[in-house]
Amino acid sequence: MSAHAAAVARHTPRHRSRAARRLQRFGSHTLIYGALLLWAFISLFPIYWTITTSFKVAVDVTQGHLVPWLDFEPKWRGWRALGLSPQMLTMSSPSRDEFLLRFGNSVVAAVGAAVVAVVIGSLAAYGLARFEYRFGPWRNKDISFFFLSQLILPPVVLALPFLILYKELVLLDTKLGLIMVYTLMVLPIVIWIMRDQFMAIPYELEQAAYVDGATTWGAFLRIVLPIALPGMTAAFILSVILCWNEYFFAALLTSTDAKTLPVMVASQTGSQGIDWWTMAALSTAAILPLVLIGIFLERYIVKGLTAGAIK
Amino acid sequence: MSTGSLSSPTVLAASRAVSRAARGRALILIASLLLAALCVTQVLHNLGVVGAGFADWRPIALAYLLWALALGRGLVLVRRERGHRALFLLPALLFTLAMVIFPTVFGLYIAATDWNLSSLTGVHFNVLGNFTTMLHDAFFWTALGNMVWYVLSVLAQYAIAFGLALLLNAEIRARKFFRVVFLLPFMLSPVAVSWMIGKSIMEYRFGPAATLARLLGWETPAFFATPWVARASIMAMDSWMWIPFVMVLLLAGLQALPHEVAESAKVDGANPWQAFWKITFPLMLPVSVTAVILRIIFELKLADIVINVTAGGPGGATDTVSSFIYREYRDRSNVGYGTMLAEFYLIIIIVFVSILLSVVSRWLRRVT
Amino acid sequence: MTTDNDHSPTATSLGRRDLLKGTAGIGAAAALGAGGALTTFARPAAADEESLRKALLKYPGVGQGTPGDAEWQKVGEMCLGATKASVKPGEFKGVELTFMGLNNQNLHNFLFRGFLKPWEAYTGAKITWIDLAQADYNPRLQQAIATGTVDFDVLEMGAPFEGDVCGKGLASPMPDWVAKQIDVDDLVNYLKPPVGTWGGKRFRVTIDGDCHTINYRTDVFSDAALAKAWKDEGHAGEWGVPRTWQKVNEVTKFLKGKTFKGKPVYGYLDQPKPWGGFCFYFVEDRATGYVKMPGDKIWLFEPDTMKPLVNNPGWVRAIQDIVDSLPYEPADQLNADPGTTAFQQFLAGTGSLLSWWGDIGQMANTSDSSVVGNVIGFDILPGSEELYNRKTGKWEKPAGGVNYAPNMAYLGWGIYVMARVDSDSKKHQAAWSAAAHLGGKDLSLWTVMYPSGFQVHRQSHFNIDEWLAAGYQKDYITGYLDSQRNSYNHPNFTIEPRIPGIFQYYSVAEDELTKVFARKITAQQGADNIAAAWEKLTDKIGREKQIALYKDSMGM
């Protein structure tokens, strides 16, 4: 009896603490999911607004209607202006041709620039993270800063220089030209992101590889690269998005063959007001490939197996 | 290659190394001379001195590419391992130099002139004139003052982004959903953000945000009519767009943190709050610095949203240096003065960022 | 998901096969894609002109939704008669033209694409398109000129930019046959020379006319309750549409705090937020009544010195009017640009007085962006009971009691051919033929009736019967056309100088004015700042040459 009582006595506080802990966990869960849902709402609402606006007509826009079917009847107005409504799909539409051409160019320019930037940027970042360079008085720190400083100048003042440079190089209105200028634009970001990533990887890994007879390049390609994948993916995604939405150089350097989407989005407004529905439809269509990239590449940001094993 | 020297007599190896180095040097020299000769010819051709030359500069760009290859090969021959190491850096460096050297030089030239594209009298040097105009330009200094506030908002963005990254890094359900959703705001183009949020959601009459504000008791929810509210609204939109950028960088950093770190904290009996400040946060400092620096630089270039939504108003309260330069350079074709402003701004930013970097790195060394 | 109740573009009354039958003889035309050929109407014979116009204005008919590419192509085909009379089929084979213009909500350049497709098919020329967003238009054009990257042969351009293009000799003067083909004598008076000409040569194919008119809510200004309140508060005169700026300000103050149909009602809507230079036109609207003297073309600069007039008492009073009115306008007005006032406020039912270009009237009736519909009335801009005489420096009572001075803001879009085609006679011919096609008299009837962004600009556009046949309501369209015609033909209409960089002047002014509207500086200080900035700008651009071009552009 007494032993039992003792057992109970011994058990009770533990019981209580377990319940308390459960309560606490419930509390922190509520907090965590509450925060997650709140931010998800903040992130999603404008996107939702954009998508629904593409199915609105003027009355629905200017009266702030929110929920399709409930307070407004969705119409294909915005999509029809792009030649992308079901009814228009079978017909010729110059705005659809325009949209598709620009869409394709945007894909080529953004992905092309992001690939080039991630490749040469990662190489440079690895070099800057691992080796000591010296160009006259310049050390690694200064070289990194040189790259970073390319990011600083407001692009608008590069308008005339780039126009003249591209005219001389016959790069005006070419996709190659766009890829080059976009690479330049995102390269500093890639270098800075990747430099941190490489610095976080223990040097012992490469030393071990050297002992096994690997060359500098061999160790980099076989050992370091797989570990750095999450960072490279993050850098790639960010680069694609930045290039995808780039407006200024696209408006400046392209005219017929290499034109991209953002200028078309901006064209939906002018002295004759704004076509909310078309701009919304264009924005919706423009965001889709990025969402796909986000969905498919996001998982590579998660720490790779190799990295987990090593750390 | 170098393994051969182990089995061969050292003299032979040394002489072979010398000839390798000599070959490398010769390669670099010849390639450089060829490139220089081509450039000079082309310049003379453009000036009309020489008949020979290309119609445009594209062949020179190709020659530069070949020269870069020769340089890389030569460096490997001359310096061996150090050459191999240089190869990591060279592509990015040569590419950047090639792309920016002309715009930089030409930009400095423009900044020194009074070039107005509509001008009927040509271009004149006007360094001093531009500079004194700038000193008395109330718009520029107002905008520069606003930038202080915009840059400070980056700290708030960083805090929120860190919180989100921690949440996403935790063991949660539907993690993939949340990760993609949290990234979405960054994907919308700035033009769309300006119109869909600034001019639609935050519209005084029909915008849902205005409706919400009315429900909360603000009777005249004009988001862009008074200076501080307008500035805060611009900051909110800008933050909404850019928080995902910071968040992804921090998340990638968190993912790279060793597991043992978290576990050792648990063993120490530290509560999550202490564990974060004592362990996670210090380890995340390098990534944080990069994220914040990149973000500050982007913040300093903030323009699109301001141009579209407020055009700098009311009374210059939301104006940014970039949006003001945009008006000078594009709306007024005042390219000489506009470039001057930008170069001056560039210097301010470079000084500011280098001070920031050196302070932070000193601080980092003390913390870790 | 439901589709709109608009007519689908294919649901036209004529079958495609019928259309093609008539054109079987012309190989090029038969190669048309979606566009058919209405050959019955395509003959240039004068007798057919009437039936062509009749067919045009019913196509697709007002209230049948916004027309699209299929309609544009057919309209282009229907109006090809003049081209067929002057060009042999396939004559321009091998010619490639580049056309630079706006993409404004998928109009402008997209419209031209549709109109020119049949022209391309017939003549054999090929056109490539450069579409610019409106915000990029001015910088792109200026930068192309400055860096020698002019890569277009035909250009859609607003008259204010003529100084930068024609004034610098970059445009090709119009051949006589084009002037004849597009019947330049049919243009309304204010668009005749000097507008469109430089040094006595004609450059512009006019496709648009511009002027600001006052748009008002007929229901608000005929409301009995408001009329009673107006009397009760002791205001002079009957409740009605204000015809002077003094009254406009009075009405605006009166309406603050009142309700109409259960909602707050507002008076005049100002546009204090910069809009790439365009906002300055609205300041001009308020100022011209005060400063534009009958029989005197001068209102913005002194002609002999280019001294700005913008800080004289008349202008300052107009600026002060805006400052005084703003507290009585909607709470967000300080951040309103012309896009906001027109489309988010006025067409959506906020505000009862708005000065704007005429297309807002057209949009209220034919486009999907309007909400208010048929409660909009039109008139020429208000005038003033007092006029500032710049010569005597005194305020005067104008002859007739009220000084009206309608503002022809922007002078409309035109098609220009660049001088770079001059060296190649075939290309020159082709470029001008394309421009003439777009500037055709019959085609313009369609563009001014249907959403295109273009307004009435020919005398032949004022035939009310044609508008009624298209399906417009009589009262509405009469009021609309009268407001346009009375502005265009007003003896005291106001024309802006088309000097190089005119939008730079406007843009600087907008920037300075934001400080005035935010009450950081006084109206006089703001106006003085503008004048100082303008003087500086004139010096930068080159005062002597600017004066010469100014006089040329004003026809002095």
C-alpha cells in the first residue's frame, strides 16, 4: 500500500510534467502554425488578388469584389485580351503571338543567365573561399568587393553606355546580349552567396581527397560541389527570378527579336488608363514558370545527403 | 604531369619546367600582342585613320575570348598549381571586366558633361557645374535622407526573414507547401506589385487593405497621402517582395548547420531561446552579413515601386535616389547630370558598405 | 466559368468564303490569314465611299464589346481602296519596314498590325514591330536619337516630340500624293499648319486629335436635393454645371461632406501626382482661362527671350486654386495622377467634375472599363471671369464676361516617316504608303468611334448621323462631339509649343509642384522655382536655337 502510494507519489509529478509539456507543446504548436498560416496568408493574398483580378471586369475591380462566384461572376476578359481564353485559343491573335514570343525569350534569357552566373560565379566563389589571390595590392577581400560593387550603380545610368557598347558589338536586340547583361547583374549575388557556402565546408574534406591523389579541380568537382548544392540551388532560383522580372535593360536593349515579358506587363497601363484584367492575367501567366521552378528545385535547398553525412 | 618529375632526374625536370614556363609566357605574350594589335587597328579604323578593320567590334569580342583562353592555358603552364587555382577566378573576373570597363569609362565621361539629349548645342564639359547643381539640389538631398529610413527597414526585414527561416527549418507539417508559398512574393514582378498591391489592394476606395483599415477604425485609409504613412506603405510593399530573398539565404544557411550543434545545445539544457542566441545566431552570422549586405544594396536601388505608386510624393517623402535619378535621366533626358548623381551616390554607397563590412568583420572576429 | 456576352470576333454577318470569292483574282489578297476582303467596299470610287463608311461604322457596332484583331484586319481590308489605287499588287515585295510605336493596353501598335496586315498582303512589304510601353517611349526615342541607334523607318509619335525629331531633321517630309490621299484639308483647324509642319514642310500623318474638355456628372448637377442645399447655403445662381474656374472651386467646396445616392460626393478632381510630364497639362487647364489672351498665341514663354511666364500672377493663381481645392477633394487626392482620377475615380463614380482628354467619353460608352455609363456630360473647359494681361501686368475683365481658352493638350498622335528611308525610293514609297493607309480618312472614322485611343480629328468626324448609325445615343454623342468641336474651333484655343525637350519642361514643373501641393512651399515660390529651372533648361538646350524653333512651331 505504502509502496503503491510511493509509486503514485513518484508518478504524479511526472504525470503532471508530461501534461504540462504536452500543453506547452500544444501552445508552441499553435504559435508556430499560427505564425506560418498568418505569413502564408500575407504571401498569398496579393497573389490571389492578382489571379482573381484576371477574371474580373471593370465593375468588379472598382468595387473591390473579392470572391469569385460569391460576389462577382468570373469572366475571361483579361485572358481573352491575351488570346489565351478557351474561346480565343483556336483563333489568330497578335497579342498571344506576342506573349508567347516574349515568354520564350524570357525563359531563355533568365535560365541562360542564371546558369552562366551560377557556373562561373561558383568557380570564382570557391577560389575566393579557398585560395589566396593577389593582383598587385588587391587581395581576396578586395576582389570580392569589386564584384559586389558592380551591383551598386543604379542601372538607369548605364543606359547610354550599354546602348553604345551593344551597338558596337551588334548585340542589340539579341538574346545573347540579354544573357550577358543579366549574368553581369546576378553574378555578384551568386559569388557572395556561394563564397559563404564554400567557407562553411570544412577544408579537411579536400585535404583528405588530396592525400588520395585528387587534383584541385578533381577535389572541387567530386567532393565540394555536391555539398554546395543547396546553396547553388538557392543562388540559381534567386538568379532566375531576378532576371525573369528584369525590366530596365529589357526595355532598353531589345526591340523585336529578343523582347521579354516585363515590358508587356508594363504596357497594360498608359495614358488610356489600365487594363487591370490583362495585367493580372499577364502577371499570373508570368509567375507560373517561377512557381514550377520553386516547386521542383526547392527540395534541393534542403540539405543534401552528402552534406548531412559529413557535418 | 608533375608525377613525371618524381622518376626523372631533377635537372631534366627543372629544365623541362623552365621550358614549360617559357612556353606559357610566350603564349600569353603573343596572345596579348595580337589582341592589342587588333584593338589598336580597330580604334584607328573607327577614327578613319586606317582602312583595314572590321565593320563592328564583335570580332574583337571573339578575340578577347580567345585571348582569355590563351591566358588561362599560359597561367597553368607558368604557374602550375597556382595557375590552376587562378582558373577558378578568371572566368568571372575577365567577364566582369570586359562588360564593365567600357560602361565605367564612358559613364565617367558622361558624368563630367552637361549632356542633355534634347540639347541643340552639343556636349560640353561641366564637372563643376554638375557638382554645384547637385549641392543645391533639394530633391537629391531629400531622397538621400529618405534612403536612411529605407535602409533601416532592412533590419526589420531581416528579423522577419530570420523568424520565417527558423519556422521553415523546424519540424513542421506541409513544409514544402509553406516553403514555396513563402517564396511567392519574390516572384511577382515589381510592376505587378506596384499595380496589384499599391494601386489596387491599397486603393483608397475599393482596396481590401483600405476596407480592413476602415474596419479597424481608420476612417480615411489613404496610404500615400501623408509622408510617414506613405513611406511606411512603400516599405511594406518593398519588404513583402524582398523578405523571401533574405529568407531563402538564411534557410540555406540553416540547412548547412551541423546537426550536432542543435543536439549539443539540448544536452546543455539550454532552452530554445538561449540555444538560438548562443549557438544558432553566431553560427549564422556570416550568412546573415551577406544577406543583409546584398539586401541593403538592393534597397539602395529601390525605384520601381516608388516610380509607379507615388512618383516620389507626397512632397518628396517617398522619393529614393534611384527614382529621382530615373526622372532626371529618363523623363528629362538629363544624362550628364543624372550620371553625375549616380557616380556620387556610388561613392557614398561604396564608402558606406566598406565601413559596414569592416565594422561587421571586426565584430564577427570578436564574437566567434 | 462564363464567357462574356460580347460578340465573338468570328460571329460576323458575312461568311469568310463569300469574302474570299471576290478577291480570287488578286493572289496576294487571297493569301490573307484571318482577314477577309470586302471588295465591294474596297473600290476607291467616290460613289462607294458612302456605303463603305456605312459598313465601317456598324462594324461591330456600339455595345457589341471591344473589337479585336479580326475586326482590325477587316477594317484595314475595307479601307485599302486608296492604296490599291496608287500601288500595284506586290509592288513593294522585298521591302522591309520597321515600325516603332506604343503598346498601350494592346492597342496602338496592335491596332496598326491589324490594319496593316491586309496592306502587307497586298503590297508585298513586310513590317517588323517595336512596341514600347508608354513610360519608356520618350527615353527610348531620345536615347536612340542620341546614340545613333535609330532602327525604325516609321514612327508613331506625339506632336510634342516633333521638336526633337523633325526639328533635328530626322524625319522625311510628306510627299504631295500622300497629302492628297489622306485628304489633309479635312483635318480640323487647329491640326492644320503650323501643327505637323517645320520650316514650311509637312511631316505628320495625323491619326488623333487631343484637347482637354470638362466631363461632368449629369445626375449630380440635376439633383434637386443638392440644388436646394446650394440655395440654402446662399450661393449665387442656380445649381448647375460650373462654367468658370471660380465656380468650379465654389462647387468643389460646396460638395465636400454632401452625399449623393447615399455616398459622399465630390466636385472637381485635381491630379497632383507627377505622371511623366502629363500632369502639367492639367495645371495648364486651370491656367489658360486666366492667362491666355484672345488673339495672342503666347502663354507659356515670351517668344523673343524664352522667358517663362509660368510665375506670373495668372499662373500662380491657378496653382493656388489647386492647393486651396485639395482639402475638399477625396482624402487620397494628393497621390492621384490622371490615370487615377479618370479610371479609378471618375469612371468608377467618384467626383463629379473632371478635365480630361476626349477618349474618356468614348470609353464611357464603348469599352469595358467604364462603370458610370450614360450619366456623363461634356463641355469645353471652364473659363475665367478675370484675365491676367501679361503685357500690362494687370487683371482685366474679359470681353464677353468669361475668357475661355480650351487646352489642346498633347495635340494627338501622328505617324511619321524617318529620313533614313529617303535614300531608297522604293522604301520611301512603301513607308509613306503604309503611313497614308493608317492616316486614311475612312479608317479614321472607325478608330475615333471604337476603342483605339484616338479621338476625333477631322471635320468629317462630326457627322452626327454616322454616330447614330453606329449605335450611339443622340444626346450623349451630341454633347460629346460638341465639346470637341467647340474646343477645336474655339477662337482662343491654346496650343503648346512643340519645341525640343518640351516634356523636360513639364517634368521639372511637376516635380516642383509636388512640393507646393504638399504645402512645403508657397505657390509663388513653386512657380519661381519652375521658372528658374526652365531658364536653366533653355540655356542647356541652346537658347538661340530654341527661340527659333519655338517661333517656327507657333507659326510666328
